Amino acid sequence: MILITGATGNIGTELVKQLVAKGSPLRVISREEKKLSHLGPEVERVIGDRHEPSVVQRALQDVEKVFVLAALFDIDHEADRLLINEAKNAGVRQMVLISSGTIHLAEKNSIGAIHREIEMLIEESGIPWTFLRAGGFMSNAFQWVDTIKSQAKVFNPTGDGKFAPISPYDVAAVAALVLTSPGHEGKAYDLTGSQWLSIHDQVTILSKAIGKPVQCIDIPIEAAAERIRANGFPEILIQGMRDVWSRTRSGEGSFQTNEVEKLTGRPAQTFETWCYEHRAAFM
């Protein structure tokens, strides 16, 4: 049995689909039952809060492997600590964690430091682990939906800086592979897409996909920080994003790998493909 946390997110949704297609025994944990209503009877459900020991214990019953989407807004890692401790007590044989490429900046970047703290909690538990250190996600473009619909504009704090965004589909494909095949324990995979793109490049591609002209407007980093602060982001994550934006703008800290193709045997999805698959969200 595989337990999936974050099953209703961009990665988790894709992972559940792929594991169901493989016929893997599967259980998901979520606070909101209605978000799981689309799942078939082959997927077991545990409804409840990951901060509640009884909920986590029930979710882990007869589970051999756990997919962990860390609770980044839970700065003290209470939910993740509970999950890891109970997984150890339950005899879980592998934890697969969605980590971040910012791990390589660790002490220099608060987001990388938070992810590294969670990695270390798993390492110290003694449970065999696999870390998937993803770069920027293509699905971050969903943050532009409101301004594209209302103003036909995207506001960009990274200038012409380029990075290699990855599709949640590809992250899920790698996660499904490492959860269902041996030989990945104790390994950390750096995952990116195959294309170096700026936000300007991405907006041009998305504009073509939705058949609507969209402007990409550069804004100061502090202005972008105020936007996410207004949306309730914790200050420690805002600091991390400011650092990422600054490094991207100056061409530092970005990386590109071909791990997706090496592991899955097929090229990583292009941003153009992702845009056409999700174009309805922007229209």
C-alpha cells in the first residue's frame, strides 16, 4: 500500500492517476473529502488533519511507502514531524519527498533551508528515502490566471532571467517510478524541464496557446513581494522568493538536468504542451 499526501495538488493529482493506471494499491489523506469525489473506489481515503495523531495512524495502517508533499506553511514542521515519526513506528519502508532545487542554496535561501530541514528529519528517522528536488514548476503559471483574465497582463519580477520549468506530470512520473521500482533508496534527483525559458518566453508561448495577446510587464522584486504578502504568504517564504527572483534575474542559481528522460525513458514535457493541456484555465 502507498500513501499519498498532497493528493489534490498539481503533482499529487497526476501521481494518483499514474499509480491507479499501474494498479498500485493506493490510499490518500486529505482534509477535504469533496476534493476527492472524482476518485474511483480503488483509491482508499482517509479524511482528516495531518496534525492529528489518530488520523495519521489510521492513514499509515498497512502502508509500505509514503509520498510526502511537505507542508511549507507549517514552519515548525509539526505535521511532517508527526507523519515521519508515525511512519517509523508503522514500519514504513520508503518515503519519497518532493523537495526543491533551492536545497543547493540551503543556508543562503530560506526556502531551501526549510526543505533541507525536512529532508534531515527523514534521514534521521532511519526510514529509507528518495528526494525529488524539483526546479520551478510550469504550473506556477496558474498564478497569472486572474491578471490574464482581467488585464491580459503578467507581472514579472525576474526580468529576462531564464530557468528550466518542469511539468507536474513529469515530477509525478518520476515519483511513480521510484515508488514502484527498486534501487532508488538513498538517492536525490534534481528534476527540471528541458527548455531554458524566461517568464517573457513563457508568456509568449501561453499567449499563443490561448489565442489571446498577453503582455509581460517587468516589476521590481519588492512589488512582487508585496503581492504575495497580501495573499498571506509567511515572511520566511517571501524572503526565499525574493532571493530566487533576484538570482533568476541575474542568471544565478538556475540549473537544468535530463534526469526525467534518464529515469522515465522519455523527454520531459515542453511548456507549450503544458499550456495547451491547461489553456482552459486561462480563458
